[in-house]
Amino acid sequence: MCGIVATSGNPSADRFLIEGLYRLEYRGYDSAGIALINADGTVRRTRACGKVSALEEALDTQGRFASGVGIAHTRWATHGPASEKNAHPHTAGRVTVVHNGIIENDRELRHTLSNEGADFASDTDSEVIAHLLDRHITAGYSPEDALNETLEQLRGAFAFAAIIEGEPDLIIAARKGAPLLVATGDAGVYLASDPLAVIGYAASASYLVDGDRVIVRGRIVTVRSAEGVTVDRDPAPLPASASQVEKSGHAHFMAKEIHEQPVSLARTLTAYLHASARTVRTDICFEVGSAGRLAIVACGTAGYAGAVARYGFESLADLPSDVDTASEFRYRSPALTASTAALFISQSGETADTLEALRLVRARELPTMALINAPHSTMAREADLVLPTHAGPEIGVASTKAFTSQVAALFCLQILAARQRGTLTEEAEAEAVDDLMSAPATVSAVCEREAEIAAMAPLLSAAPLVVFLGRREGYPLALEGALKLKEISYIHAEGFPAGELKHGPLALIEPGVMCVILIPSDDLFDKTRASIEQVRARGSGVIAITDQQGAQSLKDQCEAVFTLPSATPRALLLAQACVLQLLAYHVARLRGADIDQPRNLAKSVTVE
Ligand code: M6R
């Protein structure tokens, strides 16, 4: 949610900053801006509404400006519309600032500063940071002391970086509740919200912790903790190649990430399983099986991964489990007993609601596990135990490979819990491991049949409503299918348990509406087929996603049938997820939607 980058010492600061913004654009794309400081200490700021490309055009129109020090920002609007005046950087007096997060006491501060004569130029909360810094500098504080004074006055979550007119080699920055890293490369020093921005510019990055403040003078970096102690935040290596932030021949990051799933799944499974011994590794987790209850907490797609897994935690491991949306969990006073273990799921590891839910559980001194894709994220640092997903960087706003890796890792955790609870024989564990190990090939077989899935997309692209139906794990998968479709194609889509249709959702069905039904040929096949009959009788068209046996009996009943490769249950479930992703992707393509950067959304939701 908003991306910030800054550099000092790199003679082509503007080039790095623009490239960094492109790499962070997935965090927000309502507007973008850059400010560079000249050797004589004057600041030049350029801002544009819309995407980074609009900013780049504006910079080129103005004529580039050689500078070694600058800050830049790509915005996801929270306070005030996506207009140029609300685009970062914001300037007050001598100070120009970029900010990611939310200043919660913005109204009070604005009121006080206005009464003292400050003129606000934007509707943003961020502008108060510039005014506060400028006020303290004008009062005679050094930049570092002005930073400390300002931090005393701010409430909320933030990472910000500022430059000061008359200080041509200085950047000051701080973080609390929003990510920020500092990296030193051959050509300069870099600050960024996310490591993706600095891959190729530095070999390693230091991830700042809450309360840290940073002073960059030329190429000299000083980091001090909230207590004012100079600290070294251990640098962690960065990938050497920027290929992870490129589309590698695909039209969209989403397509690239869907097609990476056979590999990302294999990476996840290798980390969690002993394939030759046909067992789950015991060292991945503490005694999850000894928990009396498992509380699974997450948002969006990560929540649906948890909801898929809940079935197996209960059916396989007999471990009572709840799945909560983080924004509800944290405000509903959850009844957590001493034997509750909490599992937080997040691709980014920065989602504000999930992070606060984790802190709530930690405050109650209960064990926390976090299934996280971004290894250096705040959640990864704060959880008692980190379960990495190993999906690799995910850039498309619609989560795809992170979801399947989350589900795969959760399947492994279920097996471990079941073994620890004595509800799974060795033979059953071996079969479950074989099932999982076959998933990358099954998902790959689906990816190879992309053209078949694309051919079904026209059935959905003009529908006013698409209803996704499933049973058991197919139900949260239906919710995920609906979320994928709505977020990238803007078609109204809803997911329901197939058995629930007659309790209300059936009223939505009329000619023109389409249903996508997950219907494996299992013990519930005939019941789900009844749902197909009910919606067809009311004029809805149907796409069925089923296996070979199911396809035989459904082929005359549906507008289209996708026959899944023959596979074992877990592999089949992951394959269904892949079909739903590709279906949403091709519908969005037909509608000409902005697939990687859908309207109003951002990849990492670091505000409430
Ligand atoms: O980074 P997280 O996994 O915590 O993000 C949670 C949701 O914001 C995320 O899954 C969102 O729903 C995706 N855009 C779905 O594709």
C-alpha cells in the first residue's frame, strides 16, 4: 500500500527512482511523484495523477535533472482523491516528504498546525509530517533532532523519507508499522518499501524495525533505534537477478505467476516433505497437534487458503479449527483458551489487520505461527514460528501462486498435526505425501491446457453475475474463484456452498447469469448435480469443473465442461484452483481490464 524509494549517491538518481517506482507500482497506482535535490540544495518536485508512466512522461516533458539524491512515491489513495495535489512528495517550507501508512492523529495535528499558521496544500494525512519536520527545523533543531521531535508527535503506521532544501546530501527516514529497508550498493545508498526495488542495485538489504530512524549523509548511513542507540540491522542477501520482477515473456505478471505454480509448488513441498521417506518433516513446526484448538486468521485469498485447510485439520487431524477474517477477529474479543494455537496466513506479511491480529494473540501469550511468503516481513519477524511459503515474489495484485503454496503448506501441516495426534497411520501419511508430490505435475497439466480454459472465457465475459458453487474444500475454492474474477474483471461474482443455493442465492438466478460449479465425482456428486439442475431450470448457464468420470455424465447438461487430469484429492484441489485462476485471467483479458493493477486495489494492504 504505497511504495516509497529514495537514493543518495547514485548519480542517476532519477533513473533508479523511476525504475524503483515501476517495481513497486503493484503497491498502489493512483498517482506517483519524485523529488530530487540539486547540488546547490534546491529541490525539484514532479508529480502526476495515475501510473508511474504518467510521471515518467511528465519528467521527460520537464527535462531531466541530474541529481544524486532523491525520493519518490507511488500512491494508493487513503486520504483525499487520486489528484495531483494529493500525490506525494508533499512539501512544507524546506521539507519534502514521501510517506506510506496512515497518520492516525492527522486531524488533531492539522488543526494545531493550521492554528499556528501552516498552509496545507493537500487533503492527505502525510502532509503533516512535512509541516512538523519543517517547523522543528525552522525552530533551530538539527535534521536528526527534528526527526526525533516529529516522531514523538505522530500516531499511526508509517514509513517515510524526507529531503531538506539546503541539505543537498541528506535523507532522513523512519519506520513504525510500515516496511522500510536500507541497502548500500556500488553506486549509492537506497531506501525502499520492498526489496524488489533494489534488486540489481545492492547485494543485500537491512530491514528496519519499528521505531528505527535513519540518517543518510552522502553514502554514510546511520540507523538509530527508538531508544536513540546506534544499531546495525543485519543485512540479508538479495537475489542477484532482477528476473523475478520481470514478466519473462508473459503478457502479465498474473500469467507468469500462474505458470510458475508447478515450480513454486515443488519448492514449497520440498521444504515441507521428505519425499523419499514419504513423510512430512517434523522440524517445520512445534507440536501443533497438541493444541486444543487452531485459530486461523487471514484476509482475502490467504483467508480462503485457511478455509480450505480447515476441513483437513478437522477431518484428518481431528483438531478443532476456526477461520477468521483478520479485521473481524481483532475487534470481536475472540475467546482464546490457553490451549489455542493461532496460525496467521499472509503473502506479504504486512497486511495491517492480520498483523494486528497476530499482535493481539501474542499479547495474550499464546503461540503464534505465521505462514508467510515475504521472508523479511513484519509478521515473519514477530511470529513465534514462521512457516515460509517459498512461492517467490508475487507481483500481480491477484494472488495466485502464493495461494496454491499456502494450501500446499497447510496440507503438510494437517498431516503433521494428524501424525502428532495419532489420527493418521504411517500408510495414510505416505499416501498423502505421494498425493502432494504429484501436485506440481497435475497443475502443470492444467497450465498446458490454457487454450481450452481461454475458450470458455467468452461464456462469462458478458454475464451480469457469475455464481461459483462448491462443496467441502470446493466451497472456499468457489469463494476464491469469485474473488479472482471480481477483482480483475469487475464482473459481479459470488461464491456459495452448493447446498446453500436453495436458501436464498437461487433468487439471483435468471437467464444470462452464469454458474461455475466445482463438481468432482465423489460421494456428493449427485447432490451437487441437483444444484446444476436447479440453476439450469431457472435459465442460468453452467460451466462444470470436474474429473473424467464426472465429465461423462455432465457433458449434455452444461454449456462447457472442463475435465481435470486424473489425480489424487490434494493435487486435484490445487489443479481446480489453477483452472479458476486461468478462467478469471482470460475473462479479464477479453474485457480489456488492467489485470496486474486492478482499479482501487493494491497488493499489500498496510492500512486498516
Ligand atoms: O498479503 P496478504 O496475503 O496478507 O494479503 C491478503 C489479501 O489482501 C489478498 O489475498 C487479496 O485478497 C488479493 N488481492 C487476492 O487476490
